[in-house]
Amino acid sequence: MSDTPYPIDLDSIRGAFPPGIEAPPLLLDFAGWLNGRPWGSVGCFSLQGQFSDQAPIFDGSPLRDRFALFMRLPDGSAVGGWYGAGLDRDDPPIVGLGSEGDYELLAPSLDALLTKLTSQQFDKAWHDLRPHDEVEPQTVELAQWLARRPAGEPVACDDGELPDFRGFVEKWSRDREEYWANHRLMAELGWRLAAHLPKGKNAWDKTHFEVAISGKQYEARVLSRGPQPFEEAASIESLLRDLREEMRKAQPELGLWYAMKFGLYADGRVMPSFEYDMRPTIGGEPALLAEAKADLARAPRPERWVPKWLAAG
């Protein structure tokens, strides 16, 4: 393990920041300092950017411009800047989106986060931000490196006056679940798929579906011993395309989603998640690039939100 260096992806980190905001020099310098050092020596993570879409938060796509997630932990948790209303956009607080539902404001700034790494101040829920037991720690070296950097504003480590991040995430999740539970297109989708209501009696039982749309291409499957075609797939296409257009108009900078997964619960509720970046598979083959590009031309995105496969050619 001690021979494995930290995974670092600067391109993904730069791309994870909201349009108009650049990755701070301190973060890029830290990546340079970390490069080649043994994984686990100052914490168990990779420096890798991701959007809120893939972070452990319900329906995270609309929050893409509220976060700059630059660190991934082994359990799928994410760490990064939070650009909430009224917060400092030049030096936002650093938050953790935990894979087990731990939502925490970890530090009031990036500088404060790195300082906490040197002193191993993280509690059990965030133990991956402490050095690994089987690796020689380099937190002293990190502290020395931070001390040699040009002096900036004093770092205040008191989180007390900062907003309630957990409260923000919990309210977001409640509001979005209610939004989709009462959405007219989701209600009609649940009605049309009534034959697929789960047979179980538990509230969490659900039937899983996946959808891919790229230009004129379309495919929908039910997940039953693997993805399977189903009788109603053709009849719900117009509904799903209407949903796609409605979402584009509501948040045009996101563009058009290319894939959707949703669960159909016993009470008819439909809870969706959307994929804007991965190239969809339709008929067992990657979606035609010309069709995907037609969608991009019709619903352009900020350059940093255009995935490499879609920007090619």
C-alpha cells in the first residue's frame, strides 16, 4: 500500500468548479505537493473532481453550480467547496457529502481543511481524512509546507457562524422527493406502468427502470434479471421526451440528459435520477455521436460541462 501514490486528476478538478469560478491556487499547489506521495500518508482519498450529480445527495443534478467537489473517499463520500446563497464565492466553506448520510461542514475554508488534515482533527464519520494506520504519516511535512506558503488572511476554525449544511441537504432532499412525488409527468408514468408495481409489501420495494435518449434514438428497459424490454416502452417515450424538454427549460445550462433511472414504488410514486455526462448505450451500442451532438447544439452547455466524448470530433 505504501508504494501506491495518490490518484490526482487536475482536469476533472478544474472542471468540477462552477462556470466562472476557477480552481484556487492553493488547491492546485496542494495537488502538486501531494503528487507522488504514498496514498494514506495524510488521509485516504483521491484528488478528483466530480459533479453533484454523482455525489451522495438525492437528485443532485440541479445543484451542479452550488458545489466544487474535488476529493473522493474510498466509501464514495465526496468533499469540496459549497457555494450556497450568501457564502464567499472566493473562499467557500468545505463540506462533506457522506455515503452513509453524513452531511457535515468540515472546515470554514480550504486553508482550514488542509490545516485540519495536519492535526488529524476529523471524527469517526470522516476517519478517511486521517492517515492510514499502515502508512507512515506525512502530516508534519504538510504542516511545514503550509507554513512556508505566503501568509494570507488568518484562518478562523470556528464553524459556529456558518450555515447549517446538514439542514440544507435534508431540506433539499425532502423538497425534491415531494417535487417528484407530485410531478404530473411522473404521476402519469406511474399510472402507465401500473402492471410493474412491485410485489413486495415493504415501503422501500420498487421496480427499477432505465431509459436512454439521444437525439432521435430511444430505449427503455425494466431491470428484471438484467435489463429487459417491456410492453409499455413505446407508449411512454413521448412522456419521457416531454420531461426532458421541461427540465431543459427549467435549467437550460445543464443541457439535456442522456440517461435516466427511476424506481417505481408500490404506491405509484416514481423517483428518478439523471445522467448528463455518460454516453448512453442504445440497442447494445454507444449512442450515435451525431444524434448526441444534435442535442448539444439544441441545448448548449458551459464548455466545462461538456464531457470529452461529446466534445470530440
